[in-house]
Amino acid sequence: MFVKSVALKWIAGLLMVAGFSAWGSSWTPVRTDNPRDTMKTFMTAMNDYAEGVRNQDEQLRARIQDAIRCFAPAPNTGLKGERDKEAAAIALKETIDRVIVVDFDRIPEAPEGDRWRLKDTEIVLKPITQGERSGEWLITYDTWSRASHFFRIVKDDPYLEGTGKGAMYSQPLVEKMVPPWSKEEILGLQKWQWLGMLAALILGFVVKFFSEMLLDLLRNLSFVSKIPWKENLILASEKPLGLILATVFWYVSLIFLEVSGLPFTLFNGVIQVVLGGSLIWGAYRTIAVGREYFSFRASLTESTLDDQLVPFVEKTLKVLVVILGVLMVLQNMGINVLSLLAGLGLGGLAFALAAKDTAANLFGSIMILVDRPFKVGDWVVVGEVEGTVEEIGFRSTRVRTFYNSLISVPNSMMVTATIDNMGMRQYRRVTQKLGLTYDTPPEKLEAFVEGVKEILRTHENTRKDYFHVVFSGYMDSSLEILVYFFVEAEDWTEELLAKEEIFLKILKLAKEVSVEFAFPTRTVHVESGSEVSPLA
């Protein structure tokens, strides 16, 4: 039993080793610890890539990514994209196989000095001294960025025996068709490429013109013009869409013309900026059309929450469009956005402290929309600020005062302050004191009081269950009558009109009852000798 148990353990161990060996054989790690490892990794990966191109094996073709890992990073991450690195790897492999048969055993693992050069070439490797790849020996940027130049020098030489015979490079069809005089190089590109880009630039504007013309024809069709929001949507997207199609055409032209290196980086950067700007422009205009449509739909509902949400959502979407658009442009230009955001995270604490007021105001705007202490159009009193709410924004609420100035109150203050919403009143209180002359007979005073009560009872905008009209006291120059009532009104304008109507009826009643309103008077008695004469 003991022998059987030991045998089973040995068999299980051998199976595990075999399993790990099988797993490891399908994965070739990228080793760049020294010049020998780096060159072996690069040459092996490119030989596998060439085999994948011959046999149409996508897994082997993907090995070019391992070869690219042997390249030192570009000084500017946006200077060279993946396409440039792949082209450099192919050109470098084609050059090496025409110049030297690489003997890996003769490449040192620990070279003297801080650089190593492949014999009879300008291919140089150096160790990386900083960053997450510190300590690795990589092919210098100066070397792989000039790979196409090396290849043009030796492209007519035959492959050496014992090499992998290149990386299956094939001359572009366009380059085969152009005349010899156009192959002369100017500023990093051949003449036919410059002429092709000029033609592509002109054709791009032609594409823009015809796309805008087609959209304009579509906008004028009867089934579109009957629906205003559809017509507005086409009108808003007409110019941006034309520019987007033009930039896509220009980018495809760069690929077709085999533009590479610094010219490709520059022109591609311009195209990416124009494309990103066009997308942001189009999204902005589309959001504006959406606001008009949803504002109309919100106006049909009884709730006022959706009326306030529409402009708030519009501003939120516009901010997101700008942020995402900028990030998209940076990513397309080859800049690692995740690394950039991680770098910004290092100063996150300082940024948070600097932006705490902004965050508080943003939170305040959300609370205003959720809690709804007021809405646009309400008459509010906040501290010393009094007026009509015009807009509820991200940072502040704008209040139009009654002397027509515009005050911006931070939303963080609006959330914590005591808000007197005059616009939410169902009834508006009115207190008015009327003074009748002292010579008014009691029966006329009583008739006048009852007449005012009847006016308040019959008026359509007054509160019928609570009002007072009473003879309230003897004043210096008049018999005082207190008129206290409430007016039902939607806003201040409607309140003023109701008060005006009631006061006019009271004035007419005074004439009908034959009572007069008193005004301040004073009687002065002048004493002269024994006689006293009154002077009114």
C-alpha cells in the first residue's frame, strides 16, 4: 500500500509538471533584462509575426505587440502611435535581416557602459533609468524612430542566409503605380504623398459641401417640415455633420497614402482636434434642440419640477460633452488618459479643498431641485435679497430685484438660509386704514362699513371666510376704519389689479353714501387781548 501511494503521488506530480509545461509553452514572456534578452525577444517576436502573415494566423500576427515592447517610450506619448511603432518594427526587422545574422550568444548580458550597439548597424540599446520600466534594456527612441530611413537605404539588398528573411513587408499598391519622379522625398514624405494629401484636402471640403446640401434638401421635405423638432434637429446637425464626414475622409486618406512619422503625427493631431471639436459642436446644438422639445413637453404638465429639471439637465449634458470630448481627443492622439487622470489624482486633495465651494453649490442646486423651496418665477425673500427667481444654475440662483438688478445667490447659501417664498402664498394679505371726517353721521359711517363688507363678500378674488371691516378708533383728524382682507392671486401683478378694483369700488361707495375721507388738518387759535379768534 505504501509503494502504491508513493507511485500515485509521483504520477500526480508528473501530470502537474506536464500541465504547467503545456501552459507555459503557449506563452512567450517579453524579457528585456539585458541586451541579449531584448534582441532575442524582438527577433523571435518578429519571426513569429512574419509566420502569422504568411499563414494568416492572427495569434502569431499579434506577436508584433511583443516586439514593440522592446522599444523605449517616445519623449512625448502623443508623438508616436501604435501604427507608427508597428511600421518601425517591420522596417527594423527588414533592415537587420539584410545587414547581419544575429548571433544571440555573442550579445553580452552585462555590457560595459550604459549603451550597446548591434555590430555594423546604428541600432542602439540603452537601460531605462526611471519610471515603471526602470532597469530594462530597450531599443532607443532615436533608433526605432529612424527605422524607415534605415530600411530605405538597404531595401534593395538581398536577405542574408540564416535570417528570418524580413517581416513580410510589401510595397503599397499606390507606391507601385506612381511615376519615379514623384518618389523623391521632401520633409519626410514623398512628392506623391504631398500631392495626394492636397487632393484629399480639397475632396474633403467637397464631401462637406455635398453632405450639407443633402441635409438641407432633407430638411425641406414635407414629412420633415411638418414636425418642427425634426427640422430643427437637422438644421442643428447640418454643419457639424459635414465637418465630421470631411475629417473622417481626411483620416482615411492619410492611411491610404501611407503617411507616417512626424507628418502623420502632426496631421493626425489636427484631424483629431477638428473631429473632437465637431462632435462637441454637434452635440451642443443637438442638446439645445432637445431642450426646446422637452421644455414644450414639460409646459403641458401640471408639475413645475420638470420645468426646472430641463435647463439643469441641459447644462449637465453640456459639461459632460466637453469633458468626454476632450478626453476622446487626447486618447485618439495617443495620450494615455488613464495615466493622466491618475496623475491628476495625486493632487486630488488640494483640488478638493480648492473646489469645496463649487461642490457645495452643486449639491445645493440638486437639493433645490429635489426639495423645491421655490421655482422659477417665484417672488422670494432671502436675507436682504428680494425679487423674482429667474434661473436656478449649477453654482447660483439668479434673482431679479424689483429695481431691475440681477443678484446671484450661491446655492450653498440658498440651502442653509431662511427663504420666504412670497410666490407660494394662496392668499395675499391686505391691510388698509380709511379715515372719515369727524362730521360723518353714525348712520352713514355704519352704512359705509356694511357696504365695504359687501364689496369684499362679492368680489371674486377675495377670501370670503376671513376678513374684517370695523370702526377701529378716533384719530387726530379722522374716524378710522380698518379694512383687513385677503386676495387670492397667482403673482404680484394679479394682486395689484385685484386691490385696485376693490379700492375703486370703495371710492364709489363713499360717494354713494355721501361720506368724505379725512386728511390731516390743524386749527390754530390766536389770542389777542381779551378776544380769541380762530384761524383754521
